[in-house]
Amino acid sequence: MRKNSEMREKRVKKDKIASRVMFGLTILSGLIVFVMIAGLYLRARPIMAAQSFKDLIFSSSWRPSRGEFGFFPFIMGTMWVTMVAIAIALPLSLLVSLYLSEYMSSKPREVVRSLLDLLAGIPSVIYGVWGMLVIVPLIRRHIAPAMGIVSTGFSVLTAGIVLSVMILPVVIHVSLEVFSSVSAELREASLSLGATKWQTIKHVLVRKSMPGIIAAMVLGVSRAFGETMAVLMVAGNLARVPGSLFDPAYPLPALIANNYGEMLSIPLYDAALLFAALILLVVVLFFNVVSRFILHKVEGRI
């Protein structure tokens, strides 16, 4: 009995130690984001001390050699490209995932899912090359002239199309998992009451899966915000606020990737690029927090 009691105490101690270690690692992983924000803030303090926050965010003057660092064109370029990608990718991915989940038979579905997984694993630079060889000439020679616009093809629309193709597999894959988690009894109950297949999808499947759909959208948007290489290759990289879909853009990730490590002999240039990284991180974090709040409200309603 005493031996069993000692073994039990040892197991309890081991469980407590393991629990505390895992708790510590969990807290540490959660603090990484705040450590990154703090690090970027400390490195970006010189530029924030030299210029007001209002000038940094809302000024369009980008002349590093003169000490003028206005991030408004880069912020707007990021927003333009991301919104175009979302407008293309989210409706398309939702419809594709619904078709794969509810209409396509199992064997073709697995083939398509394998292709989507392959598409998600392609390096971003390959998407950039594809955009330069296919999408840029298509817009320059056909789409822009059809609308009476002269464009080089390196534009917001090009970057949005390439980016939408990149985030499609992510959103579709997550949406498929969400739809498959909805029980077959709910579908059968709806159909037994006389609802059509589309009515069942619209009023039962989509409604029940709405929290997961929102989570998939958040994941896709977060990927779109931070994508660098492919966007850098096709966006045009002109430090000017876009006026239309056919104007070039210069998103924040492209600014950082294009210039970090170069021209750092210019005063405050290093701090300015780290301030751009801080803006990008805060925007993505803010978007995720707002999305979690919306997700909580939707779950409560359902």
C-alpha cells in the first residue's frame, strides 16, 4: 500500500510539472507577438521622434534622401491589392468548396483536393513569374485597352489576381473541413421537410458553418496582407497612391523586402522600414482581433 501511495504521489508530481511546463510554453508562445511589437517599436522610435505620427501615416511624400518618409502610398497600396484579392478569392473559394463538399463525388473530390494542396505548396516566386508571363501581358494587351486605358500591366489588378490565386487553396481547404464537420442528420432533416438541396445548403449548411467560414476568410486575408515576393514582382512598385485598378501599387511587404539591407546609410531609413513592418504587424493583429469579435457574435447568434 505504501509503495502504491508513493508511486501515485510521483505520478501526481510529474503531472503537475508537465502541466506547469506546458503552461509556461503556452504563455511564452502568446508573448512572442508582443515581444515582436515591442522590438519593432524600439527600433522604429527614431523615425517617430523625427516626424509626427500624422505625417508618417498620412503624408504621400517619400523622399528618404531628404528625410521625408510618408507611408500613405504604401498603406493604400496594401489595402488596394488586398481588397482586390479578397473580392476575387472569397466568393470563388466559397462556391468551389460548396461544390466539392455537396455536389462532387468522393473520388474526383480527392483528386481536386490533392491538386489544391499542390497549389498551396508552390513557392510564391513561381506565382510571381506566372503573373509576369501571363497576367501582366493579358492586362496590358487586352483588358486595359478594352476599357480605353493605357497600362503597363504591372498594376493593382495584376497583383490582386495573383494574390487571389495564392490564397484560394487555403480558404477552400479550411472551408471543406468546416463543411465536412456538419452532421449528415441536419442535411437529411432539412431535405425530409421538403427543402431543395440548394435551400439546405443556404439555410442549414452555410448558417451552421458560418463561424468556420469567417475563420477561413480571416486566414486568407492574413495571408494576403503579408504576402511579399509575388506581389513585389507584379505590382509595379511605384510610391504613389493608386487611383484605379490599372495603376501600379507599392504594398508595405514589397517596400520592406525591396529595400531592407540597401540604402541604410541614409539617416532614419532603417527605422522607417521597421516602422513599416510595425504598421503591417499591427494592422494584421487588429484585423484578427476584430474578426474574432465578429466570430464570437456570430457564434452567439447561431
